[in-house]
Amino acid sequence: MSAIEVLPGPHALTGERALRHAARWTDALRGVASVRHLPAPDTPADHDLRLLAGMLGGDRLLDLPVPLPLPDTSAIRADADRMLARYGRDGDGARHAHIGDDTLAEVRGWDLPALVATATGLRVSPRLRLYFARDDVDGVGFRLDSRRFGDLRLVVPLDPAGTTLIAGPGGVRGYRGPVLFDGVCVPHGRAPDTSARTLNIGLRRLGPHRSPDSAGLHRMRCASS
């Protein structure tokens, strides 16, 4: 097997090992920095957060987050409101819910594997994991995803408000539009906001010699990684 076929460290983890890895790093990240009060430059907390982000950098599938242009999302906002009101559960700084049929139909039309391949050169499975979230007053603390959610995370804002925070060796940067990044190796969170809604999509990388999975979408029953 050639080296290119072997996914780096965290991306090779499965099952409980993947969950434990994400949980340990999430605890470490939240122990040094809060999204509610981001560390000021050149403070000990800023240094520690950048250090942790740098330690994870060698295994990233994407060097930098990629803003990803998407079609208008207004068609799925009503679905987000309906599903969050009817099935939403609170946890980890947001209200979460699985998606409805309108969103399934809309996302199928985006052809995300083609968009991701064009933007990054990576091949991803057409089988996606999706859920809605609505931020609350405390925001979503810095975390890493388990690979069970996906190798990459695409955050799709459904409102003008709300900011995705991504920490790197150079500090924290905020993104207001759709952004694709390596959620397994890149610390990320959401800035505090009481109303901003997002569609969150997990994408699994395909190796260069794997056949694509059968096309399909998976509605997540919970928002945990």
C-alpha cells in the first residue's frame, strides 16, 4: 500500500477510539480558551491555544479553511425552524435537530462531492451526515470532531448573524459564510449568538483507489460528533 493511501493519524481512527481522541483534545482546548472571551494576543491563553492548534496541524487534510460558494439557502430556512422547534435538543452551546425532507432535496442538488473536488482536490463520499444547529448565548466552545462525523466539516450559515471560529497556529479567525475545514484536526467553535442557525455537514474522504459509496444522505439524530 502506498503512503498516499494511508490517512494520517486521527483520520485513521474509528469507533470509540475516534470519540476518545476528539473528547481529549476538546477538553484540552476548552481548558485554555473560551469562545465567549477569546484570548487577547500574546497572552498565555493565546499562546496555549495556538500551540495546541499547531500540534494538530501536521495531520490536516486541508492546510487552511476553504470558503465554499453555495446556492442560496433560503429554501431550507423554514425546514430548519420547523425541525429545531419540533425535534430540537439543547447541548454544547446550541440547539440541535436532524434535517427534514426539504433540506435533503436541496443538498442533493448541490453535488457537494464535485464542489469539494473542485475547491480542494479531495475526493469525498456522496454519503453525508447532516444536522441543524441554532447558537445560544454562550456559543459552542472550541472542539475537535470525531471522525465518526466526517473527515471534513462544512458549516453552512442560514442567517447573516453568527460566526464560525477557527483556531490555528497564527490565532483565531472568524468566518461568516459557508466554510469547509478539517474538523478532526482543526479547533473550531461558534461565537456566542442567541439566534444564528446553521446546517452542519460531515464529509468522509475517499482514498484514491476506493470506489465511491452509493449516493445517499444521513440525517443525524443528534449533533454530537
